[in-house]
Amino acid sequence: MTSGASGTASTPGKALEKCLLDSGILIQHLRASPQAAAYLTKLRVESNPCVSVATAAELLVGCSTEKQVQATEEFLKAFEILPIDYSVAQRAAQLIRSYPGIFGKEIARGFADALIAATAWVHGIALHTLNVRHFARTPIPEIVVHVVDQTADVW
């Protein structure tokens, strides 16, 4: 397992609030980015980071060898994987219709990002992302988005 992917730390008797990680942060972590590792470690102390099943699919699609698939599957075991159900599908469609400048008008362009954002919305949790193009230009009042500046020394 890559550094920073250890179990969630918590205060006894206190449940940590969930947050949702977008694929960019996890991809950078898997590529051994020290900033991503530190950011993920910080999030694990402060919250309970989760992953959308859409993000899990994006990570697995990006694997080019069976060894990468196995390492990614092992890495994903450290997270609660939040499902896509009908309520997520409804909200993803609503986001695409409401924010065509972010998610596009066609289903293919921003569909995965809309599913991920809708997962955060349905679960009432913050989305942590590196995706400036989709999430920093236009506010989406339905969800809390933490856009990470990946050019910074410390995320």
C-alpha cells in the first residue's frame, strides 16, 4: 500500500464525518505524489474519506497492467465505496441539466463527474477534487466542493 493509505484515525466514541474523494487525488497518490499522500493522510485524521463507485471505475480503467489493477483494488479496500443508485442518477441528471457549462450537454463529456458530484450531494458530504475545470469556475450550491490546487507545495 502506498504511504498515507493507512486506516482512519479517530477519537474513541466520535464518528468522523465522511467526505468524498475524486479520482485526481487518488491517481496522484497512486503515482507517489508526496502532496497527495500528505493530503490523504490529513483527511484520514480529520474525516472518513469515501470513494464513489464511479471513481473506483475511473481508477480501474486507467490501469494498464494486471499488477496495477491488483494494486488499485488493494488500495480501494481502504475506503468505503459509495454506490450509484437511482437517487444519485436523478441528481446527476439534474446537475447536467442545471450546469451544462460544467458537465456538458451530452452525456459522455461530464457524466462521471456528475455521478461523483451527485454521490456527494445524495450523501450530504463534501467533495475533494483536483478538477479545477469542472468545479472551480462555477459554484454548485447543492454540494460543498474543496478544489485542491495541485500546483501548491502543500495541498
